Amino acid sequence: MSGGICTRVVRVYVGEANGEDASRIDRVYAPVSFKFSGCETLSCPLSDHDTVVARFVLPSIFPIGRGLWKLNCRILGEAEFRQGFETRYKGWQTLKPAFASTSQWWDDVKLRIKRYAIQYCVTRARRRREIFEAVRGGEVWRPFGVIALQTISMKSTTVPASGPVSKRWKPRTPFTEVLPVR
């Protein structure tokens, strides 16, 4: 692996002192900032395998990277997202001749998809917050606001309200108990 995430490889050889029954753990990955300080084997009485303990000296400060972005797949079920994506993708296809290869074009398109998905989700969340704040502040008549919130929530859902039905899982029955007014 490269890119500074796991570039230190430690090979560990485990075996008897007489050289018989030797085996090897090919790799133990650790970030470069982790300094290898040694290893030992511990016998495991319940198995014919031994436990290998690799020791590292960890840095006092851990740099935190950007993390990993994943597409929120639920937005793929929303008509508004799909329409916007189709429009943009048609435009992105016209950019193919500007790239040396299809793989370079595809790398660029993946970044554009990521940007569009993030922008779409941020806009959707902002819209929900605005409606919620308007309902909470009394600016919008409550039943109308609740309907608006439900409409936005339904747009973002791809699973039916009752959820999947299987032999092991049964959907919850809706809350129908009516409490008397005192």
C-alpha cells in the first residue's frame, strides 16, 4: 500500500528453536509513523497456533486525514437527484474529447459526482431545517409544515413505510391506541 497510510511492512518468522515447524506471517501493516519495537509469540493452549504480538511505539500526536467519503445511496431513489444527475452527466459526456483517455475522464467525472451528491444533500438538509424551524417558530401553520416535512422525508426514502417483510422480520404495527382526553 502506498500514500502514507500503511507503508511499513514487518515480516515475522515464527518457529521452534530447532528450525522445525517454522511458519511465517507475511505482513503486518502499520503507518510509517508507528516505529516497530519488536515481537514475541505466545503459546495458545486451545490451538495448534501461537499468537504473535507485534509491538510498535506510537507517536504522541495522530494526524487526522480527510476520511473516506461514501455516496448516500438513498438519494439514488429520489427523482429530483436522478433528474439533476442525468442532466449533469450528459454535460460531462461532452467533456470526453478534452481528456487524454477515458480513464482520466472517468476520474474527473467521479469527482464531479461526489461534488454534486454533497451539494444535493446539503441543499436538501437546509430545506428540511428551514421548514422545521418555520413550523417550530409558528411561521407556518403546523399541519401544513408537518405535511411539508413528511413530503420531503418521503422523497428521500426508497423503502416503503412498512419496510421489508420477511419470515424473520415483521413490520411494526402502527401506533393506533387512542388516549382519552382529560
